[in-house]
Amino acid sequence: MGQELKAAVARQRVLLGGLLDVPMERLAQRCAGHWPDRDALENLLARQMQTLPSCKYLYVLDEQAQQITANVSARGLLPEQFGRDRSQRPYLAGALAGERFSMSDAYLSRNARRPSLTAVQRIVNEDGSLKGYLGADFDLRELPLTREICKQPEKWVQIKGDPAIRSGLFDQQRIESTMDQRIDEVLDLLTELVAVHGVFHGKLHFSSSRATLWFINDPLRYRILDIEDLTDPGIVLTYRKAPYPEDAVIPLEKVGEVFRTFRALRFMDETIYLRAGSLNIFNGMVGLNFSCDGSHYMPWDELLEKSLGFWLGTGESIAPQENKRNALC
């Protein structure tokens, strides 16, 4: 998990802790007043379900983490959970170690196999000695959090390819595809589709002579265009016009330059060459997949700054084989 995504998860946990801490403590104090009457505790939990936002199950454990109530849910009691030993469950580790209130990491629930989380509050006597534990289980899909979209950083990411492909890299050679033969026509038409007809994300598969395109007017579906489509200017008649978005990160005049860079990377070397390239005008990121199966995701302007010598492993047009592989794969 990237650092930005980890930070987003941590923020959600802080928000959830703020929602649960005080009501869990109050409910635990009331549980202490009914200890250890099972019926009284279950009635109390049933009445107090609404005080814990989106809680799926409430239950009470004794000092040894043995369950002394049924699971209490909004739909009623689950008595089969009475007597369950929860002492070895990971979500109890903090409470057993003495934490007043603890919240587990997300986990897949044992029965429903859904992302879940458990909060545990210690139940204590007036002198602070331990009586037991109040547990609350939550289904993550039902939690009332902000669900902020984690914005990925717009920085270069390199992902190593399949070792099996990398090991045999220098036994292969680029075979000219139909798209290679008509690449200028393809790139000019794709630039037109981006500029005038609302393509905001496109991926060119050079080796298989096809493209997958996403349109602003229908963003939930992608289109697959073969080489006949990509070399027929008449296909623009089948797509609605859409002005180039003002909030696009990539300036319109640079779109064609990015595609021409794809062309250069496709033909730069007969062993290591671009197999597929993608562009998204809204996040400004370019995706590159090379013959060695190595992938790169980078901002569009960084792509345009790099020379072919950089991609080949040196500042010159021809580099030793291992330098090529290490640079790209």
C-alpha cells in the first residue's frame, strides 16, 4: 500500500475512533451495572444499538474473553455465539494488553467474508479493576465515513515485469505490426478523437494493432478499436463532439507530442521497445509497457523531457544490453 493510501486509511480510522470512543465508554459503564446478568445485558445492548453508528453486532465478554451474551444485532439475538472464546482473536490483542479502548485493523469476517472492524472497550469496576469487555463489530461498507477518494501522487512509478519474460528478453526481436506500418495515421486520428470527440483516456496496443478508448460522454464503458477503425477517418462521424476539457491536466497542444513520443519509443530499439502506451488527460499520467514487461507510470511532462538515450540506458543511441534491461525492466 502506498504512503498516501495508508494516510487516507489512517484518517478514516481516526474519524471512526472519534465516533465510537465516548458511546462505547458510556455503554460499558452501563454494562458494569448489570453484571453478570445475561438477560439484562442483552436487553441493554439491544436498546443501545442505535448509539453506535452502523454497528452490526454487540456482545459482552468476561475477564477471560469468553462471551457471556449472545451477539446482539438490529435484527435480534444470535444465541449460538454465547460461550464463544474470543481470547485468540487479533482484534482483542489491544484490550487484553490493557488498552481502555481499542480498534482493530480491518479484516475479513470469518462468516460473511466481508471487510470488517472490531472496537473493544474494557468494562471495569469502580476501583478500575477489570470485569470484562464490550465488543462491537462493524461491516466497513456500512460505516458513515467520508469515504474520501485517495488521490494518487503524480510521480514516476516503475514496476518490474514478469521474470520469465525478462530472462528471455534478448532472444526476442520486434516484429512489425500492422499498426507499426500505419502508425502516423493512427496517431493523427487518435489525437483528433482526444481533441474534438471526448476521448479522455486511451491506450494503444502497438503489438496487437488495437486501442481501448474511454469517452467523456460515456465514461463507464470502453471501446475497442482495431486497425481498420484506427485508420478510417470516417469513424469520427460515429462519435459526438466534445470540447477539450478545461480541467484537463495535459494542454491540448501537447497531446500529439506525447503520442509522437510513443512512436519514438516503439521504434527506438529492436529488442527493447514500447509494447503499449496509455494517456489520461485528467490525471496527466502516461503509462508505458515495454517488451521486457516492465511498466512505467509518469507525468506527461516528464515523459517529454526524456531523450531516447535515457530509455536505452545511456546518453547515446546504443547501450549495452544489460544497461537497457536495467533501465526499463
